Amino acid sequence: MNAITLTGLTIWNGHEIVAADAIRIEGENIAAVGDGESLQRNSTRISCDGATAIPGLIDAHVHLELNPEHTVAPAHTDMDQGPQMAERAAAMVRSGITTARDLGGGAWLELALRDRINAGELPGPRLICSGQPITSLRGHCHFWGGEAANLEEARTVLQRQVDHGVDLIKVMASGGRMTRGSDPSKAQFDLETLSAIVAEANSHGLPVAAHCHGTQGIEVAARAGVSTIEHCSWVGKEGWASDYQAPIAKLILEQGIWVSPTVNKGWQRMLDSKNSSVLDRVRKAYVKMLELGIPFVASTDAGIPGIFHHELPLALKVFSQIAQLSPEETLRCATSNAARALGLDGRTGALLPGFAADIVLVDGNPLTDLAALTSPVGVWTRGRNVLAP
Ligand SMILES: [Zn+2]
């Protein structure tokens, strides 16, 4: 087997800095993490003096089908996105994103891309895909084809995703901003319907990710036992983050649900804004959830207007500032924690023997400044080098 040993490294393994300076890669996997002198035997040695190795980054919420250069919301699915989607995937891995969860498209093109990446035909991150989100009639992102007026129709939409080979089910539990006429503060499904959707998905071995802006939708999703709550914006009558409710947050914790707040680089404008009331409310809600022990994952909603697919490294610094997380806590949200949330624990998210060789090298120390992530100097994805050091 072709073995490669990266030497001269500082290694942050997804959890902590370890007393080792080398990583040995065999095939797709990490064979060993340890001392360079002993690991490099019978391998090609690549000297990486001065670089810090971290696990490949995970973006828990993207839409490969959406073109971020479009400033208006899509009215229908663009069927000619295949080549552009492959370019987006390639840009993502070169930026150090080796896993991404795609939470919605209309034509399952991202599943085809997932399979080609898995087959080694194209460079790109490991993709976890939901296909068409289940939504209400004329509800959030109905243009993707997942409208359901009742449980029976929701089951039909769900089965269609199963038939296409999805990895999870996405449900729009509240309205959203991207779809005219849908109300972020309102729940789109009642508890009975959403619980039945979750049970049906789970019976196929699929977890459920729920888009929730409003508190109403968050409560229904938490009670129904989804796996991840996307956005979790606590929208109420008084606007964004105006309706944080401690008992519902406690329910999220008790149900073991992960929160994926989709803080991207666009949120910098909230940090820069002179009127900081929304920032104060959002920050308070995040800090309260984190203090309670609710686990967070990093995510960007890439593909929405102005948010490019390869920009998670830029988003992480903004995320750390808004959620008041240390750089190390932030990195865990984008590596080891995210892998657990996505059901990939043991495969990625950490630099440990037996895990996939998903490795990013950066100059400088990302534990003191997350800006180091924005210019990686080497990237391996499942043992394949996509950016040479
Ligand atoms: Zn989204």
C-alpha cells in the first residue's frame, strides 16, 4: 500500500493538541499519529515544518444546487447546474471542507455528485444529502418540489427521497425568509404530522434535520424528536431572536438535538452594525443554549445569495464572535462535534488512527486566531491530496 507520512507538524486532533509531530496516511485512512522518526519508515515523507494539522472541516448546512451569485431567490430548479455544482464541490475541498451536509435541492443532482465524489471521479467533500425538503403547500422552498398538504402527501414526498437514496430527511418546520408568503414565525406542521414524519424517516434509518426560525416551529421540532435544528432563530412577534424560551431550550437538550445556527460571513454585518439590538438578542440566545449544554455545529447555509460554498473558514471567526466561543470550541463545532451530529463519528472529524485521512494543514495557530483557516497550505480528503503543501 502507498503510504505517506506528513512530518514536522503541530497536531490538533479535533479535540486537543497532541504530543506527536507526524501523521501516516495509508490509502484512504490515517494509519497512525505519532513520532515522525518511526512513522516515516517505508513511506513517502512530506516535510510540513511549521504547519498545524487539523481535521478536515465540516459544514453542516449547504445547498450545492443554489448559485450564491443569484441575488433573488430561485423560483424553480435550474436543471443545468451539474457542472457548476462540481466546481463548487472542488472549491470546497481546496478550502479545507472535507464533509458537507446538503440540506435541499430540487432534482437530486447533489446526490449524483455525492456518488461521483465517492467513486473518486471528482474532487469534493463527502456529501450527506437530504434531497427535496418536505414543506407545506406554498411553504418555505416549495419550488424544490416537496410540498405536502397533509401527512399522506408528506409520506409520499419522503418515500420519493428514500427511492433516490438520500442520507437524511429535511423538513421545513417553520416558514423562511427565502420564500415570499411563508412566515418564519409560524410552524408549518403540527406536532402529530411532524412526529409521524420523524418516525417514518427513522424507520428507514434516516435522521431528520428541521429548518426552524420561529419559536413555534422549534417547539414542534423538539417535541417531535428531530436530530438537528437548523437556524434555531427564536423568531417571535417582536422579530429575530425575540422569543427565546428556556423550557423549549431544555427540551432540545433533553432530546439530544444538535443546533446548527448557520452563522456565515454575512453575519459580520451584524457585528459591524451600530444598532446592536438584534445582535444582543441573538448572542444571548446562543450563550444561554450553550450554557445549558446544547451542542452546536458550524454551518453556513452556503448557496443562499452572497454566501459561497467554500467560505466556512471565513464564517468560523464570525461564528466564534457571535456565539462567544473560543477558537478551539469553534473548531470542535466544525470537526469532532459536527461528525457526531452527522452520524460520522469514527469516520471523520478527528485525526485518529482508523479515521479517514481528512486533513487540513494551515500556517500559524488556528487555536489563537481562526483567520489561519482561510489560507490552508495542504488538504487531503479520504487520503487524496487536493492541495499540495
Ligand atoms: Zn438552508
